[in-house]
Amino acid sequence: MNLAGLNLSERLRPLAARRCIAIDLGGSHIKVLLAEESLGQIRLLQHQLIDLTEEGLISAEEINRHLQGVIKELGSFPIALVIPQHLAISQVIDLPPAAGRDIQQLIEEETISLSGLSDSAIIYDYYRLAPFGKFNNPIWVTIGREQEIREQIGRFAATGAGFCGITTTANALISAFLAHGPPTQRIVLADLGATSTTMAIIDHGQGVYATSFPIGGESFTEGVASYRKCTFEEAEVLKRSQDLFSPAHSPLPEYGEVADAWMKNVEKILQEWFEDNADWSRSIEPFRILLSGGGSLQPGLIAYLQRKSVYEFQPWPEMPGPAAELPMARYAIAWGALHQAFNPSVRSCSLLPIELRVVKQRQTQLLRVNLASLVMLGLIGLMLVVGSCHKLWLIFEKHRLIDRAEAALNKAQAIDILNQRRDVELANLQPVLERQKNMADLMQVMQILQQVREQKDLWFVLLADAQSYFAGTTMLPVETLRSNSLGSTLVTNPSAGSNGFVVELCIPDKGGEKLKPLNDLVAELKKQTLFRKVDTLPPSQRTNLVDPKLLLADRNYSVELELAESSFAHRAPVPKKKPEPPAVPAAP
């Protein structure tokens, strides 16, 4: 188990969750619920059923001390208290349409007329209802005596616990039933307590009537004691353990009269309500009566009522969620008080005195601030986590890019070293390659000239590289290399424009056109891909390198053969020899 995470969760829990103790002050049993609400979810933590008889709690002081001990054991959390219905009045009043302040004044006037007490002696609360029957603007009002309510509050003063709500049995019953979805039909809720029975009518999801009458489970017990001539305790045990309503097995055939008396009171109340809402109630489905309370757990009671009554009696239904853990026949009222305390939006009436209402409002505001702070902390934490993850990703990406850049730099440096080595090796090999290239060019030129010589009636008297020719030397064409200052060699045989050769030839005169054989020779040499340019040289650009005895007068010609572009390094072209200005004839 992660203890650090558990401790952190326990520390943050008060910010995200609320706890509340619901107490139903029954006549013979007190029901206590401890629950926690977090983000709209209710979690039941503990429930207790205090049997006053078994605990030997008779006086009010003894009961109060026991309750204070229970609350101190559970924790000083806010209390949602349910007071008996006979200590308050829940009534539907119909008010004329008015503004908010006017409605407040009208409600105060109605509460005074309903209670018959001065304004300072009562506590009331209200909420609106949807129009129904004869009511156009119905208001549900709950009124209680301030002195009696403060007496109930004083029972818990020694615990130091605050109050988050004070409601009545009928209001709690209505909230408990509506907590799991409003019904679409008419429902009667009847809580058969120890000393009284509380009834509430729900129609289409809203409470429309509430009352109580002083007949409860103790009346049934007293009937058993009277018929059996036994003590009250013995009668209570017999009532809880045997089906006294069964005609075949009941030791008290006349016991059904007690249930009949109780049933007639229920039917009378419903009949009076029917008569008061005659026009509206005719078109509505008949009542179903859901029975709760400790008295409803008598064996055979509900089955007997189903046989005898015109209404359909049913036990309190099972509720989903956390309420499924509870025997709702006992805890329905306490569960309704919890639902009201944890859901302020639920339409309910709270009989808290004014100063306690102010404290509750402050607590609610503080809770909202805490929740907002918790949400902000969560968002900030989430942003920090996201930001940290993003920064970690950026750091990782940066390191990855740096690694890639370093790898690329290493490769580039290796390639640069290889290029340098290649250049050095190429520089060392270039002289040899250039000599081979020059020799190959010379041999290929000589081959071409030989082929031309075989086809033409002419002969060549000179073949020289362009640079040597224009320099006026007789260096062989292959002696064209020299070293530079870096140790490499450069080609020295370019012509005036580029690399090439100069050929001098003689064409015999056979009586034809003199220049035609020369033009044919130039045209044929131009077809060779080895040459980029083939052209004749004018006499002014010739150099006298050949012995005149080997030449035919006026039949000597020079042709420049410029080679195609070489793959080796280019050399600066050797400028051609400037033509000499024409001689000025001497004066006669």
C-alpha cells in the first residue's frame, strides 16, 4: 500500500468532501447516519439504530447524554436533525402573483395566521410548487415554534457540532423518495412511528400535503398487552416475533381491530384530502401507500392492510446506490435529511434559526471557495505536469537533435577529410593524367590527319601545339607540362583561345580552284568530335618554323585545331600573337 499517497489523500479529503450526521429523533428508536459527499456522490460511512428501551434510556437527560457520546464518537460534523412532525406545520398556501419582496411579506402574513403566534416566536421556510388543482401559485410552507426548535438544538450543545439543517418527518420522507427520481403518479408516504404516524402526499414529483396523527406502533403494543394481560415489554416481543394478523395462527383474533383503527385514520385523512381537491383528484390515478417506520415491520401488517383497505399498501421500495445498504423502512427519514443537507438545490424547508442559517451560508460559501481552490490547485497541478512533461520532451528532443547534429558534423568532417585526401591524391596524379591525355590527344590528332592525308592530295609539313607554335619555338607537342609552385603540373599548350594544335600543310596546284581543297579539309575536320573549333590561320598569324625549302610557294597553309573542353583544370589561355601592321610601301 502506498502510505504516502494515502496520507495525501486523507489530507486533501476535507477540501473535496463534506461529512454530515443525520439524526431521526424517533419515539422508541433514534436513527443515526454518517455519510460523506464528494463531487455529487454520497458515500455511507456508518449507521446506528439506538433502541431506547434496550439501552435503558428513559429520561431526556439520559437520551441527550447518549446522543452526545455517539456524536463525539462519530466526529463533530454538522448535524441534519429531523424533528417530529407534530412540532411543526407543513402547509400549501396559494398566493396571488407578486414580486419577490411582496411574496415574502405575504408568506409572513400567512405563517402568522396559520400558527396564531407572533412573528418573533416562529421559524419558517418555504419553496414554490408547480400549479396543481385549485392552486395557481402554490407555496409549500413549514412553520415551527422557535422555542421548541431551540430546545432540540440545545440537546447537542455540549458536542460543539454545528447544524446543516433542521427538517420535519414529512419533509424528510418526501426528499428520501424523490432522491431517486420523481414519480409520474400519485404516492402516499406513511411513516408508522412509535407514538405517531406521519403522512405525506406526492403528486408528479412534488409534495402537496403533509400531516400526522397520534397513533403509532406503541398503540399496537398496548393492544397486545391489553388482550394478553401482559406487560408492555412482553407485548412488544410478541408483536415483533409473531404474525398476529393471521386468522389461523394468531393467538389474538381481536388484534386486527387495532390495525383497523389505524387504517381508518389513514383513510379518513385521504378522504378529506380528496374532498378538498375533488375537481382535481378525479382525473388522477388512485393512491399507492408506501409504509415505512419501525411499526411497518410487524409481521403480517402490510398483508392485512392490503386485504382490508381500499388503498394499495406496499412496503418502502429498495433504493439504488448507497441507500441500498440501509433497511429503508427504518432509515428513510434520516436518509431524506441527508439528501437535503448534501443537495442545497433540492426543494426543501429548513427550520434553522437565523443565526444558524447565516453560519450555514458561510460554511457553504467556504465550501465553495475550498472546492474552487481545489479545482484551481488541480488545474495548476495539471498545468505543471503538462508543462514539465513538455519541457522534458523539449530537453529530450534537444539532446536528440544535438546528437544528430554532432553525428552529421562528424560525417561532414570525415567527408571533408576524404575530400582533402582525394584532392591531394588527384593533385599528385593530375600531371600523369594530363600527360596521358595530351599524348592521347596527339595520337588521335595524328590518326585523324593520317586518315585525311590518305584521302586527300596534300601533305603536312608541321604539327605543333598552339602555345609552342605561337611562341615561335620548336618544342615537341608532348613537352607541354611544367611544375607550379605547389608541386603540381599545369598544361602549357593552349592556343590563343584554348587547348589545341596548329597544322601546316601544302596543297599542290592542279589547275583548279586553289582554296577549295583547303575548305574541304576544314569542313571534314570540323566533323570530328575531338575538335571544338577548326579554322585556317591568316598569313599574318603564322610563324616561320618550317624550312622554306620544304614548302611550295603560295601553296602553304596553316589550320588551327582547337580541342574540345577538357575535364582537367583550365589554364589561362595564351593570347594569340597580335597581327603586325601592314608594311608601308616605299616611296618610288
